[in-house]
Amino acid sequence: MRLRLLAAVQALLADESLVGLKDAPRLAAVVLYAKSRAPRGQKNDLQTSTWGAELGRWIGVKPSTVHHKVLPVLRGSGAARTRVVTDAEGHPTGLDCLVTPLWNAHHGGGAAHPLALDKAELATLLRLCEALFGHGWTPENKVPTPPGLLAGRTGKGAATDRLGLLLMVLNTRASGWLQLCGGSVKAKEGRGAATLARLLGCSPSGARKVLTRLTEAGVVTRQRKATSTRMNGRARVMLLPIARAHGRTLASVEAVQSPESVFSARPDGAVGDHAPADAAGALGTSGIGGAEGTPEPGNQERPSSAELHSDHAQVVTPVVPQQLDCGFSGEGREAEGRRPERVWVREDQAVDGKTAAAGTGSAVAEGGPLRGEKPKDSPVDERAGQRAAGAGAGGRPKAAGWEKAQQQKPVALPDDLRLRVALGPVSWLWKQLNGWQQNRVEEAARAELAGLEGLLAVPGGAPRLLADRLTDRLEETGGEALIRKPFGWLIGRGLVRRPSCSDRRCDDGTRLDTGGECENCGNVVHIRWARRVKTAAQIDRELPHLGDDQRRRVLKERLREQTAVEAEDHVRRREEARAEKARRDAARAADQERAERERAASAAADAVRQALACEDCGQQQAGGLCEACGYRRRAEALIVEAGMVVATWAADLAHQGDVDAVAADVRASLAADIERARRAFLDSAPPGELDADPISAAAVLAFGALRAVEAALPEFRSSALGRLAQTEEADAEARRAYKTEQRRRWFRHNPNGADAVAAATKAADTARERTAECLLAARLEQLREQRAARTEQAAAAPWTDRLPQLAARALDGDTAGAVIA
């Protein structure tokens, strides 16, 4: 069954419609293939029913990614056909999908085709996918399906991890060990990564990252075969779920994952020095059976024909207790446990085993010629002595100014918690910097944290984001041990953001604010690919007889020319944008200056206006109209409006005398209301308070009159609407609305029924109200026009008629003093 399913999946992925696609569409094709209905002679055979969110949960991406980057790609390449399923109302309820290679296999390849699986085989493949990366579900009245091993692995690279795990499982026997590829492979990636790269069709570097993520997820473990010589044995990759499922010595599986099982027993006859037990882990090697460590360049497999290292003579007393290590003689480690010391460091110690370093020579050298005893020191020995004298506590020679820099620099990470979290992955590189370099790195890290905080929606996530970036950059480099210049690497590569597009939130194709894939990068890649395809097609049309090498050269030259043109256009647009920004800044400054001038002019005009006397009563510094006169004018306008409202139904609009009589009656009624409000205020006011401030008292009385008129005006308006609703025009409009409502098609069978009469009555009342409002608005407009015409025709009164009125006006104290003077 395993070989049958492996052949089917490989045949599906090798189909020409899926070759060259990304892993998300390829995994989606595999899932749709596994969920397809077995052929039974029905119309919907070989199809599967799903929807975007469901397919996204299978491949570990969002529904938007499915609808924009998965299904369109499958349809465009011809790998799948889709049809939206709708209900009776036209709303989409699902998606019917048909995998085209499966259809071609059943209609052209026959039963012997690898893709022509039967019902049981398709069910087995689907069950395998559920166990590996199914999202899990709990149906009603059925046994729940638990989530798969990689159900929680979503986002960037999730589809690649899931597809890689499926292919590795199908290439693994019941023992749990992956069948590795043969031939020569790169030592940096290892044979496991090379095998996975061939399965996925990607580079060994990318496969190594996938293998590392699967190892961290706990589904894959890597080790090397144990050897009696303690050399690195052949690398192996174990699929832990398969080993556990077949009951293959669960204790041995756990031992592979345990760090105690990394080393094999040391032979009794082995001799030589041994470094501390943590030295292997510090170097990044897995010893003989490293379970989960990523193979480093130093951990290369030992060829079968390589000879073992020769043993040392047991002369020098061991400095540290004998512990298991990689087994190389002369190996040493510092307290940091990362980089080897000089092979002759321990040979500079005294014979008695004390920790004090010896001088330029060794005490054992005096015992015989085996230690290089010579009658006199050679220039080489003198230089060796100088190096030993200049060496520090660890025995490593240092430059003259290096010791001073090491004394001045802070060894630990900064005290700021945010910087400690951000620089945690590169703590060992931090210790290699001097004081000045640490200050520069700290400044760069603070600046990057400030920039990241401005991009995140939730504050506080910048340190963790920067730490993840440094971790990824270290993984790309191959580890801290491969970095020769820590300061240059941190400033130029580790801390800097590497946008793949113009979006400032993009870093290596990942959105910093959401953590998902950058959609703008996809657009840029699509545009570049479309431009390349268009240019290639143009070359084929213009130069059809070119060879492959010449065609490739011409294509590169044209793409280079287009890139140069785009760069010039980009520079030009930047200059135009800069000029436009300067123009907008200048216009904005001019607008601000003009606004300031207008504000100053308005303030000056307002100051002049405030100095004017009241037009009605002559009060000084009243701004042209005092408060009491303002209230009187508004009250007078409302009295006139109330008179016209009443005149709309109580007077003949063509007869001006009737209109004036009605207005006089309304004025008298409102004057009575104003007088009652005035007396109520005077009765409630304390004695002597009005005489203390007569201006304020007059304003209060004028405001009371205004409120009395405002309260009476709605009553006049409501009375006018009620009167106008009884006019002939309103009755006619109500009858028409009543009959129209009765003639509605839903009342046509019984126009005199209760429902029809109620609806017709409501429609008639509504029409009557609207007619009354229209009549009121039309008649008020007519009265206003008549009043405006009379005001324009009235000539200004001569001074001889106005002087008696002005002479009768009372003068305030200031005006009287000025007249007397």
C-alpha cells in the first residue's frame, strides 16, 4: 500500500500542470486528490466537495490565500477545475473540484495508471493526510477525528512542511528510518536534507530548513550511527510517528531523542585528552548520535577508508577529568565551551598538574630529547616564547591593545530588558566585541526596535521580533562559529531589515505586523515574471532563429536595459515627488500665512465692531446691537411670522386689510403673553436688584418676551395645519389617495374589506397632512413676498418726521454728559 500511494503522489506531483508551482498549490492538489470520490459510474465521480476555508485549514494557510494564490494557480495551469455550488437563492454553499490529472488517468491511462486508485486506496491516503496534518473535527453522533501532527503549523512554509512530511512518510519503511539518497552530497546540508530536497524538488538549503522545522515539531529526529572509535558515523533520519506506530522499540526511539544517548561508550584502550562534556554541544555537533542538532560543516561523515588519529603518549598529566567527547587528542575548550584552544595550551602547564601556566619552556623538556631539547634556543622557539608570554588566562595570544579593550568592555548583555531579549540569540557574538563595538551594536539595536514598534499594532512585540530575525539570520549563516567578523555581521546583516518589495513592513517576504506572507512581494514577483515572459515572447517573434545560448544572452541584455530604464524612471519620479512635496509645503506655508492675516484682520474688524454703539438704543460698546435689542428684534420677527401663519387660514390673502387685521389680533394676543411673563419675572425678582443693573434687567425682560413668543408659535402653526387640512384641496387629495389605495392589486379582489379600508384611510390621512403642509408653505411664501414688496415701495421717512422720535428717546449718563458739555 505504501508503494502504491507513493507512486500515485509522485505521479501527481510530476504532472506537467503541477511542475514549477509553489508548494501550497501542489499540496492542495494532493489533498483534493485524496478527497476525490472513487469511480462508480456516476456523474459526480472523481470530484470532491469543499470550500475555501476548509481547504485552507488542510494546507495551513488563510482562506484569502486559497482564493488568491492557490485555486487561481491550479485553474490557470490546468491542474484542477472548480465550480461554485449555490443554493436556491443563489448564495454560494461550496465548491466542487476536479483534479485534471486524475481525470486524464481514468479516461486515458487505464486501470494500470499510478493515479487510478480505488476507493480503499484513496481512503487510506486521506486517512494518512488526516493523521499527518489534518485540522481535526468533531461531527455530531460520530467518532471525533483528532488533529494531525502538523495541525498547529500554519502560515509561511506550512504547506512545504506538510508536503515534505507526507513524502518522507511514504518513503519510510516500518523501521522508521528514512531511505536516504546515494551519491555525494554537500557536507553543510547533509544527506537527509539532500534526500528531502530531491523529494520536494527544491534546493538542499531550503530542505535543511524544512528538516529543522520538522525536527523542532517532534516528528523527525536525526542521529549518526555509533562507532567504536567515537568518530562521526553515517547520518540517519528517523520518522518518529512511524516508529511508534509500528512499535519499534519505543525505548530506543526515546533514547534517540535523549541527549544522554549522544555518546557511545569509550573503549578501554582509548588514550588521549578529553574536553568537558558540553564541548560537543557547544560546537554544534551531535557527537556520534546527535538526535536533534543540525549538522554543521565540522561534522562531516568520516569516510570508511579514513585512518584513525594516532594516540598520544601518556606523558602529560590530564588537566580535567576524563569525559566523553569527540575523541580528538589535543582538543581544548575555554570556559565558554565554543571554540577550540591551541593544541599546545595544556602542554605549557607544569608536570605536577597545577593550574599555573609554565614559562616559555616546559619542565618535561629538560628530561630528554623527545621534547625537543636543543643546545640553544632557535628563532622559532623565541617567537613561541613571546607568544606564550603574551597569552592570556586561556592560553590564547592577544594583540597589545586587545587586553585593554577586553578589560574595558562589558561582557554581559545590556541591562535593558528589551535589548537582552532582542540580542539573546547572539549573546556569544556580543562577548567577542570590544567596548566601542558593543556601544555601536546597542545603538543600532535600539534604533531598529524603535522602527519596529512603529510598525506593530500591539506595542511590546519588537524585541521578540528582532530576536526571531537574528535567529533566522544565524540559521542562514550556519551558526555563530562560522562568523569571522561579529561586528560587521551584526551591523551589516543581522540587525538590518531586508525588504523584498517597496512596503516598509516587509522583511524577507514576511509582513512584520502580521507575521504572514507579504502580498506586495507576490505582486512584485508576478510583475517581474510577466515582464520576463513578455520579453521572451517578443524575442521569439523578432528573432526566431536564435539558439538557446544566444536567446538567453539577448534576454538578459533586454531585461538589463528594462531594469535600467525603470531605475531612471524611479529616480525621475522620486525627483518629481520631491518637487511636488516642496510645492505643497510652500503652498501650505502660504495658506497658513494668509490664514494668519485673515485672522488678524477679522480680529481687528471685530474690535472695531465691538466699539460701535447699539443701533436701536444707543448703548456704547455694544458691537452695533446690544443684547436686549437683539432679543427684541428676534421676538418682533417671530411675532410677524406668527401673524402670517394665522393669516394663511383666517384671512383673505388677496385683501391686505384682512391680513393686517389678523396680524394685529395675533400681536395683541402675544403682547398679553409677554406682559404676563414680564410681571411674573418682576414679582419673582428681589427688591432693588433690577435697579442695581438696569442693562442686565432689560436684557432679561427681552429674553423672557422672546421665550413667550417662541412657546406660542408652535401652537399657531399646529392650528393652521389643522384648519388647512379641512380645505377643499386637502379633501380632494384625500379622496384621490383613498381610491388609489383601494385599487391596489392586493386589494382589488375586495376593495371594501377591513384591510383595504384601513389602508385607504391611512393613505388619505397622510395625503391630507401633506396637502396641509404644502398649502401652509405656499401661502407663507406668498405673504412674505407681499411684505417684501411693500417694504421696498415704502420710502424712507424724512428727518423732520424722525427727529421727534429721536428727541423723545432717553439718554444714558455718558451721552447726557457729552451733550451738556
